[in-house]
Amino acid sequence: MKKILFVLGVLCIGYFLCINIILGYITFSSFYLIIGIALILYGKFRGKIFFCNAKNKIQKVIKTVVIVCILIFMVTESYIILYPKKSIESCDYVIVLGAGIEGETLSTTLKDRLYATLDYIDKTNFQGIIVVSGGKGSKENISEAEGMKRYLVSKGIDNNRIVMENKSTNTYENFNYSRGVIENITGTEIGENDVTIVTTDFHGARSKMLANRNKYKNTRLYTSRTRWCLVPVMYAREFFAFGKSIVFDK
């Protein structure tokens, strides 16, 4: 058991180091650093952690908690992974969700979402309005919406077809503020419009849930695929984000 925990710990730490060295700092990647260190320390000192007559009771409690947590994680991740993500039905509006900018440089995830937007337009011959949604963070010189608009225009999308929502700071606000944008354009409630949401695959299920909470009734997803090297960190992060949204984003 000690050797297994040590190997798992080293793999987690190695993953953290590799993705950060190759891709630059990745949000939430420190989760794997912490897990790796914890596994190594637990394997080394587990005999000292359980002591005296309390050993069996403590072990049973810890095992029960761990099993319950693993089951919750597996069920949630299965739901996130299996949620439908590639609709090519026609729609009235497209909403592209922001995903971070460094200065004025689009993040890898955000570029992938914009590739997906262009792919959706090409496959469906979409001619309507595109709402690019994302505000300006502390390390961003421009809003995510501005960065997305510049990129789409550079790829030949008519500037007049792109509307910016540049106040949001999270996914819930993306839909809240974008709803106002669309309702101002149409003069109708958001539930009366067909909307395609463009985001990343790991983010699809939560996005659909938060759209529903913001009174979107006719929505579908067209998502980009998470790059293989980022799958562990992005899906692990989404597990916690999903739980947070269920409780707080209302």
C-alpha cells in the first residue's frame, strides 16, 4: 500500500509540474500537487495516524467518508461527461462564454471555444447575432468579450453581427447579463428565443443548468473538446464548480 500511494503521489506531482511547465500556470492544477503530497505523506505516516484502541473506529469513519466522496465524484463526473454537447440545430442567437485572457492574449480554452463557434457557423450556416460574454479580470488588459470579438472579426465574421456582454465575472452572470442583451434586441423574454451556447465540453452541463436558472427555456450546446493533457485538471475543477453552482448560483 505504501508503494502504491507513493507512486500515485509522484504521478500527481509530476502531472502538476508537466502541465505548468509546458502550458504555463493552469488554474486549479495545484489540486494535483496537494493530492500528490498528501498521498505520499499518508503512505509514510499512516501507521502513526491510527493509534491505540481508537484505530479501528477511525479507520471505519475515514473509509466510509472516502467511499461516499468517491461515489459522489463518480456520479457527478459521469453526468458531466455524458451530457449532450454537440447540437447542430438552428437557433436565433449564439452565446459564446468567456474563458480567460492574459493581457490581450486569449487562453487556450477560449481559443478552442471560438474555433467551435466558427465550426458551428460553418455547419449550420448560422446568419444571426453572436453574443460574446465575458468581463475584464485583474490580469486582463481588455474584456474577454472584446478579445473574442476581435478574434471572430479577424476570421471574417461581420462586426455588426457580434454583440458584447462585458460585465460578467462568472458563468451565472454570463447568462444573466446576456439575457438582458438579447431581450433588449428582441423586445421579448429570453424564453421565447432559441439559443445555442458555445463553451467547452467539461463546462456544458453546468452551463445548461445555469441557463435554465436564468429563465432560458430553449437552449442547446455546441462545445469544444478539452485538450487531452488538460482533461484531469479541468474535469476535477468542474466537479467542485458544479457543486458550488448547485448551492450558490441562484
